Amino acid sequence: MKGVFVTGTDTGIGKTMVSAWLVKSWNADYWKPVQSGIAEGADADVVRIVAPQAVIHPSAHTLTEPLSPHEAARLDGVTLSLDDFHLPVTDRPLVVEGAGGALVPLNDHDLMADLMIRLGLPVVVVARSGLGTINHTLLTLEALARRSVPVIGVVMSGTPNDANRKAIEHFSSQTVVGQLPLLDGAEGLREYPPLAWRPFPAN
């Protein structure tokens, strides 16, 4: 399996845009295991605009409210279990987008990091570029390292900030492999150049 699990240092930081960028850049499939807030639209809708050719695999769970998966599931009368999640079968690269950050709860005892371990894909961490990102990014990387979750790179989202990039690289063992600036939504990303970085050989 060639693919990555995309997580973020927070919610609303451009994780879906980065995921769509990777799908477009690698001609990859896309899978969102848990989609919260389906009443407001699905993250896959962004991917469809950015990469119309992409194969989008259905979520294992779609939840109504835009909340943490464990709380959205509770309101929908559903209990999420790690046994619910299995990687889609595909011969193409696969981009898996998590919900929220690495330590977001799935249920009363499992976190998003536990799902990463179950699926067995290396992780790309999406971090905002602005103030606060050093702390949030280093905390996320530390939490994943403590759980032996392999991280293969960081992508920063927002107005480029070279000082923050250098600090993240200096204080962690990770490389910032991409920088996605502020764009005019999915349509702007559709016209944006592909990411040159690729952690696995092309087909």
C-alpha cells in the first residue's frame, strides 16, 4: 500500500485542502474514515473540485454534527469502534484524511492516533503557518512519537513563515515537505501547481 494518513495540529487549519493537494499531486485515491458535520457538507466535496478524476472511497461513518467524532457519534446514537475501519482496496496511492488532530477521541478509549496505528500508514502532519504553530506542531509530533506512529513530513498551511518553518525543523526530527499558501478555496487549489515531494515511487 502506497499512501499517507493526513492529520492536523488543530481543526480548521487547511487539512482538507492539503489532502486534496496530495490527491491531485499524486493522482491518488481519497478516503475520509470518519466524516463529522455531514449536514454542512463533506470534505470529499473539496477533493472532487480539486481532483475531479480522483476515486473517493465512502466513509466508514458519516455523522451529522460538526463535532469531535466521539461526541458527534453519541448524538447520532452510534458507537465508533476501531474494528469498523479497513483500508480501501486500491492499486493507486491513497490519501487518508483524519478528523481533527491526533488526540481527538473516537470513543471512550480510542483516539485518532489509535486509528493511525490500526491503518498502518505513515503520517503527514498539517500545521498552520502563523503564530502558535511551533508549540502545536511540536506537541503533535511528540505525541505521535511517543506512540511510535511514523511521521514522514510536515506541510504548513497559510501565509509562508520561514522562521516558524525553521523552528519546527530545528526542534523536531521532521522536515517541512510542503507549504500551501492561502488560496481562493478549492477552485484556487485546482489551478495551483502540484507538490513536488512524493514519499513513494510513481506508478
